[in-house]
Amino acid sequence: MYRLVCVSCGASYPPDEILYNCTKCGHLLAVRYDLPALAVSRKIWDSRPLSVWRYRELLPVTIEPVTINEGGTPLYHLKRLGKELGIPHLYAKHEGMNPSGSFKDRGMTVGVSMALQLKKKSVACASTGNTSASLAVYAAKAGIPAVVLLPAGKVAVGKVAQALMHGAKVISIRGNFDRALEMVHELCLSHGLYLLNSINPFRLEGQKTIGFEAIDQLGGVPDRFVLPVGNAGNISAVHKGLLELKELGLVDSLPMMTGIQAAGSMPVVRAIRENLPEVIPEGDPETVATAIRIGAPVNAEKALTAIRTTGGLAESVTDDEILAMQRDLARKEGIGVEPASAASVAGVKKLIEAGAIDRSERIVCVVTGHLLKDPDTVIRQCEPPTEIDADLPSLLAALRL
Ligand SMILES: *Cc1c(COP(=O)(O)O)cnc(C)c1O
Ligand SMILES: [Zn+2]
């Protein structure tokens, strides 16, 4: 029902070939379905609970999937923040509400299921944190070993805790994420582990369901989708899914795909701004938003296409803007997210203030990971708790009552 097709030269490969790059030109592969032959029906989808697996006809898995109920995340109407910005239709899809606390679970439920379907015995990834946490969870559920490579000292503590507790073999390398990915890629090619970074075409199939769910929750296609961009897998995945819905005749317009990066790590933003044919990698990316601290985004080619062909935008935000929005989401909307996630909404604020976005647009921001992933960055921004003696006068004094 599907083939693996090179996103650049169009070469096509059978679905069970274990391949991450085109053997003819080296570019990435994507799953291409024979869409007219699929038994996709809105009615069947509507009869199932909101989740990744509601859309299983548009996923490559044919075995019983490895699942712990991923997806089905809330879509919040940001009324207070929207009012402040003068945009009445601002929404956030809270992907931090997935089982391991980030959207990576959508990719891993499909990716680890495919590992079993392809008869692989072990899985691996490089990670800025969330991919490793999620892979550890799904490998545990599948009962197979996982190896994860992290950039030493640059991973938020909650994410490392998850990878360790769920039983992955956790390796910290004295190098950055981009180097970790090169190393794990080589390891997988030479030793047969199944690679589950976002160069894996099946993982992105799971992630595209963010777009499907948002449309179902909103009751229609938003004008704009805004995502934080690291490796650019997620923005590419959501775009791919929406193209499929359009081809199937289930939607008749596409949202403007808009990517937000941190100012210290913004190769995609530069490429859009300077109208470059491809991104120029940054050797030394730096940002408080460690989940998007990536200088050489592997899915950049697809992301540039997604942004350009939909008339979308790319913008960068400073660490201060990211942290201010993390606090605003927490204090004005009750939404707790990690710094990278706040980048999407911070980017909307910046674009609105610059007059680059029409205020009447219906905008869905993907907020990608949970607040508790990175407690250190939270605690650094907040007043510490007030410690008092255990008596009522001290309490009243502390509350100035
Ligand atoms: C992985 C991740 C991102 C970046 O997604 P890409 O697909 O790499 O662009 C953003 N935010 C969080 C919380 C993440 O875990
Ligand atoms: Zn090719």
C-alpha cells in the first residue's frame, strides 16, 4: 500500500527495505501511499477516539501496534493571551500531554511498531532529550533494548531521568547533538540497530497526526500552523499529512506552515530570509531551549518546501522572549511547557507585533513538551519558596496579612 520515495530525486524503494537515505542521491526518504487505494473514511475516523491510531489507514503499521495511548492531546483556546495580542483565534495544541510528555511519542509509537514489523531486535537514537525519553518508554513497552546518545551536559534533567528509569542504555558524548546523530547513524548502519531519529521516515508518519487532530478538534483547517523547529521533522511531518488529506479530498486548503527557531540556532530562518536553496549548518548552536539546539537540521529540505509552498513564515526568538512566553503560558493560560515549546507562541507574538500576520487568522501553535521536562530552567526564573517557622504569625507575616 506504500513505498519509500526519495524526497529529492523521486527514486522509490519497497516498504520493507531498511533504509534511511536514498542510495542514488543520499537525500531522505518519505512514505508514499497509494492514496486512492486506501479505505480512508471520515466516518470511520470519527467513530474512534482522538489519538494517533484514529488515523491508522494513513499509517504504515500492519501489526498490532506498540501503544500506550499517545495523541489525543488538548487543543486550548488561548483567550487571555490572544486578547493581549489582539488575535481572537489563537490556539495551542499541548503535546506535553502525551505519555512521556512530548510529541515524540506520536513518532515512537509508529517507529517502534515498525521496528517490530521489520523484525529489528534493538533500537537507537541521538537526542536532545525528548527523543531518548520517548524511545526508552516505547522500547520498554515493546520489550526490546534501546541505546540513546545524548550531548553531555546539555540535556534537561527530566528527560535524562526518563531515559534512565525506562531502562535505555544512556550514553553521554562530549560533543553536540549533530555529532551524536552522525555517530548513532554509523552505529546503526554497521551493527543493525534500528535508527529512530527523525530521518526515519516511519517516525514522521506518527507525528503528522498532530495536524489531523488539530483539524478535527477545530472543525476545520486553521489559517496557520506554528511549530518550534529543531531538526525540522515535525513541521515537515505535519505538512506531509495535510498534503495527504488534501489529495484525499478531506480538506480543501492548506495552512501556512510557520517555523520558529531560537536566535542562537536558526539555520532554517536564515535560509528563508535569504532565500537560499538549502540551509547552511551552524557549527555552534546555543539556546536555553535545548530541544531545538540544533545547527544542522536533517529535515531542513522538507521544511523549506513546507514553509515556501504554503506561503508560511520563519522567525527567530531570543532566549528572553522564549522564557517570557513560557511564563505567560503558565501564568495566564495555565499551560506548563518547556522552553522550546514556548518558542512557537513567542514567535506568533513577534510576528503579530511586526504586522506580518493578519490578526483575524485562526492560528494553531504546537507546544511540544511539558514544563516538568526541564525543572532547572523553571526554578532559575522563579522566586524560591518562602521558608518560615511553623507557626501562624510567621505565615501571616510572610503573606503580609
Ligand atoms: C524534538 C522537539 C522539538 C523539535 O522538533 P523537530 O522535529 O526536531 O523540529 C521541539 N520541541 C520539543 C519539546 C521537542 O522535543
Ligand atoms: Zn534520491
